[in-house]
Amino acid sequence: MALVVNEEQQMLKESARGFLAEHAPISEVRAQRDSGSELGYSPALWGKMADMGWAAILVPEQFGGLAFGHVGMGQIIEETGRTLTASPLISTAILGVTLINLAGSDSQKAELLGKIANGDLTLALAIDEGTQHSPANTKMSASKQDGEYVLNGTKRYVIDGSSADNLIVVTRTSGNPGDLKGISLFNVNSDTNGINIERTNMVDGHNSSIITFTDVHVDENSLLGEFDRGFRPLSTALDVANVHLACELLGIAQESFDITLKYMKERKQFGTLIGSFQALQHRAASWWSEIELCKSIVLKALQSLDEGDAKSPALASIAKAKLCEIVELSTNEAIQLHGGIGMTDEYDIGFFIKRARPAQMLYGGYSYHADRYALISGY
Amino acid sequence: MSNLDSFRLETRDWLEDNCPETMRKPMKTADDGCWGGRNFTFKSEDQKLWMDRMGEKGWTAPEWPTEYGGGGLSKAQHKILKEEMARIKARSPLESFGIWMIGPALLKFGSEALKQQHLPPIVRGEIRWCQGYSEPNAGSDLAGLQSKGVDMGDHLLANGQKVWTSYGDKADWMFCLLRTDPDAKKQMGISLVLFDMKTPGVKPKPIKLISGSSPFCETFLDDVRVEKDQIVGEINQGWTIAKYLLTHEREMIGGMGLTGAGSKTLGSLAIDSLGTTFGRLNDLFLRTEVAKWEIDAAAFACTAERANDEAKAGQGVGATSAMLKYYGTELNKRRFETLLKVGGSDELIWDGDLSKNDGWMAKTWLRTKGNSIEGGTSEVQLNIIAKNILGLG
């Protein structure tokens, strides 16, 4: 397949850009933060996104979806990176849909996917337990008692945890932390007795919660996928999520660059535009080159997801690692090249670094993915 | 059967009949390449036979028009030829700056007479070319070149010094930039001219590099007579052609960041050399370095692929040759730094019986340092990106 964005995908990207410029400019990010928004995103905006069909893009047609594929979805996510728009797209329309589609029974798919496609159901993945992403080290327990499961444990940094209707909970049902076998997934209503959700106040203002499960009883139908064999679909879904996070980071990196390049052509010091200084030109040129590499690897990883080829896990890790590295460069250079104004809250550039770091760490940062890539490669 | 399918079968048959067995084995060193020309010593009869047969067919320059000795193939047919050659592991029949550089420039800018005179001998491997661009005081600032071509009526008289002339001591003809109007603005007074290296006053002298080899010369021009009909394009308009050739050269050099599909990955070379324990490389810091390089190399390979595909689809600026040249050469330098560490002290033996492949690694590693200098330094590439793409003045 040619490594280009085709016409249909390009149209989707442009329509996303137009929609976000109108309904979710960066001033909305500031407004959300200043109002101390509990959800961390605008429910009205989410409704409009669902009306645009964005929640349905990855949902198969037989469940009321558009089945437009990852390259298409990736174009939208990249644009939400440019505008730093918070929404349930990653947790619900990407991770939730992928997990249910991979692991869910026919009745679970029929029940859940249509609702997601319409924007009537939101999900959150309750996975990490420590401060570092490490899915195989899941400790949280789920034990079988009288035809029910009882969940006990704590999940940390659950994105959309305080707003989602349902939680998909990653638990250990056998074996020890570190084992890939013995992991089971549950689809649990957030209002179930014994669930305590505490919203954090993170640097990006997104809702990310600490969730405690104390003797939470759920019925057998809550099991999502095979008992003890949840790691496989989970791992695939995390690859999907990481590629889309890489898309978001690509949007952040590009917008940080574009804003800074524009500033270099306006700002004068020593009687001349700072963009005329060779020291800064070389930094900008090298930075731009890195972003070109990012565009290529992200597109490659998205295409690989659509083709479902065996290289997807390696490409997902390469893409996430490379984007983590370059978004870090981008957001740091953006502030430095702006000088003092880049440090002020009044100017928007600071919002980019604040969204980038949580998105980098979510489901594994540079070291996690470089390490995972090396292991996949046999070293 | 489609035309392309029958072309494939014909090609396969022809290669089967005409490619000597010894030319179906990979080259051991870069010295095994066939360069042709008046001064070349063929390594074997097969090497000459293979060059002659392919040259006769025009397949040393497959897409050039048949009227100039080329193969007259379409892009699709050329691709098939490459695939069929790869299928039997056929060597390239001819390495040639004539085919890579001055030939394409002549096709684009040369007069009919120049094309008729020079292209067929290039195709047949009879004349080997070298490039006279850089000067001791004009490297990155190429347009600052000072070698003169003074108008003597029916000819130009050339004087000056060229440097970094690849294989200048082995080449038969030079394509050379001369300042023909000293009063014009820098880029405006330059002409591209052609002359025989046997012309009186042309003296090439090899330069030994830090890598031990001498692929380059400095070439002295002392009252060299250049015929006026050997000016490519218009007099004083040579800079446009020079820039065209530089872009072409950048694209060739930029490709070196890409390691061939057949060659071993950095990761597997590291495993071979250092070993693993529980699936992890035995040197954790090097493991990080190797992984980081492989991640960057994968992203770079995709970028070369995307640039190619976007060009085919007629999309946007895409990644330019300047970016590919800059990133590709820097990546290649990093690769050899890491390879050296992976190989350890064994790779630092310069030559002799105790060395591996006569110090190939150490010599190649040192040679890569020139990658980000030749064809325009990395810093010049960054200038081009800043000015032409980012619009920074």
C-alpha cells in the first residue's frame, strides 16, 4: 500500500480541522481548566463529535458503525492534538471499541457497540496500578464466588475514570504479577456498590482518576472475553491506543512547531527577526526533519493496524517511542524559542507541554516502548 | 499475456543466457565494482563480458532513449529488469558517474550534438567521467568557485584547481564548473564545460583520506584548452545545471541511511557479537543505543518511502532531498559508531592477518565521516531546509 493519506482520509482530516476550529479552539482548553471542569471535557462537544460520526469510525457496520478504519480515525486524533481537545475518543471510541470487538461475546458487542457508535455510552480502561505502565504486573484480584465475581484492588490514572458510564477493569484471576496468563477483563458499571472514584487534578486538566474497588460484586456476564486469557486482546488494544496516542502527539508536535515558526518570523531582537539567526534556523530545520519522520512512522503504524499485519506490535512501539521523543523536543523547543512569553500562562504555548507529558506516559513512554521494541526484536 | 508479462519472460531468458555465472555472486568489496573506461583494469573476463553485453543492449542506462544507446525502457519495464536481475543476484554491470550524473544533465540541458557525442560511450562503459565542482576555497560555498575559463574566441582557456574529484586519476573526461564571467554576480558567471582528461595541462593527484583510501583527487588545470562546443547549455548559465546535479547527488547520498533488505540488522549484529541473557543484550547501555538507532532508522525508511509515494501521487512538498540527505548521512554515521562499539577492539585493527576483513569496519567507519560533508554538508542542508521550506530568511 502506498504510504500516503488517500483522498477520502484527507477529506476527513480537513473536515475535522474545520469542525475543531469552530467548536474547540484552544480557548476552550483554557475555559475548561479555569472553570475547574469535573469531566475534563465538554459534554456538548462530545455530543457534536458523535453527531459527526466520530464515535462510530472503528465500529463494524453490523453494529451500526462506519468501519472507516484506523488511518481515518488517526487523522481526526491528530487534529485533536493540534487543538488539544479533550474528549472520550481515545478511551471510548478507540480503546473501548477495540477491546469489545476483540474480546466481547456477540451479545456484548450487540449491546455495547451500537450505543458507543451513537455517543450514548462512554467507557474507561482501568488498567495501571502503579506510577509506571506495566500491564503484565496487574495485581488487582477478581475471585469467583457463587456464580459472581468479587473485585478488590486499586487502579490509578484511569483516563475518563470519573466520567465514564462503564469501566473495563483489568484483573488478575490466577498466577502472579508478571505472568501474561491469568489476566481477565470485566465490564463494570461505574455506579456499582464498592467502587470509589477520586478524580485527580493533572497538569493537562483531563480527568484521570484513582479508583478503589472494595468487594465489588459483578455477575458472570460482566466477564469480557475468556477467563484468564485477557492479556492478548488487551495487548492488541493497547497497541491500537498507543498508535492513536502517537497521532495525538504528532498533532501536538506539529502545532507547537507551526506556532513557533510563525513567532520566529514576527519577533524582532537586535533590530532583526529572530528567524534570521542561523543558530535558530538550524534548530528549526532539524526539528522539522524530525517531525517529517514522525509523520511517516505514524502513517505506517496506522496502515499496519488496518491491514492487521504481524508487524503491528513492533510498529506501534516504534511509533509511540519516536513520538514521545519528538514531542518532548517540540514542546521544549517551543517554550525556549518563544523566550519569556513562552513561560507566561497568558500565552497558549504552555498548554502543549502540559498535555504532551501525560499523553506520552499514558500506556508507556519512550523507555517502555523502546524496551518493548528491543524485546520483540530479540534483544 | 500482457506486454509487461511477456517483457518479463524475455528479460528473464536474456539474463539467463547472457549473465555470466561469476557475475551472479555478490561483490565482496566496493573494489569489485565495474567502472569501465579507458584506464580500467577488468577483474575478470566475465566482468568485461557482462558490461559489454548489457551496454550493447542499452541496459546499463535502461531508461535512456535508444537513439543515444539507452535501453528505451519505461519505468515499469525498468522495475521488471531490476527485479529479474535481483532474482538471479546479478551484479550491477557498470558503476558510472556518466550514468548517474552528467548523462541525466545532458539529456535535460545538452545540445543534440553533445548528446550524440557523449551518451553512447557512457552507456557502453567506454568513457568514465569525473566531477570538477569543489575547489580549495569553494566547498559548501560552491558558487564562490574561482577556476577561470577565459574566452579565447574559438575556445576557453581554463586555469585553476579542483578538489574532491572522485576517481579523477582514473577518469577519461571531466564535467567541470568554471567562472566564465568574473564581473557577473556570483551564480551568474558560471559555465558547465566538458573536456578530456588527456588534454594538456590537466593534472590529477590522489588525496589519501583518514580511512586510508584515495577515491578522490585534487585536479590542477594549467592553461587547459576547452572547445566552445563542449559548453553544456548556454555560457554563464551553468549554475542551474549544477544545482540540478547537486539535487541528484543529494538523493543518491541520502539513500545511504537505508540499509539494504538483505543485510543484517544492527540488532542482530549486536546479538551475534555481544550475546543475550534471558532475551536481553548483554550490554544494557548499548542495548538502548541499538534500539534508539533502529527506531530512528525505521522512521527514516518510512520517510524515504513516503517521499517516493507522495511524489508518485503528486502530493505536497513532502520530504525533500535536503532533509533525506541530512538525516540519512547522520544516521549512517551513528550506525557505524554503534557498530564499532558492538564489535569492540577487534574492529580497531587497521590491517594485517589479525584484522577482520583487512580492517573493513575501521576504514568504513572513518569513511562515513565524509558522508555529512560531501554533496553539501549537513549544515548546508539545514540552511536549505530553513530557507526553501520553512521560509526563514
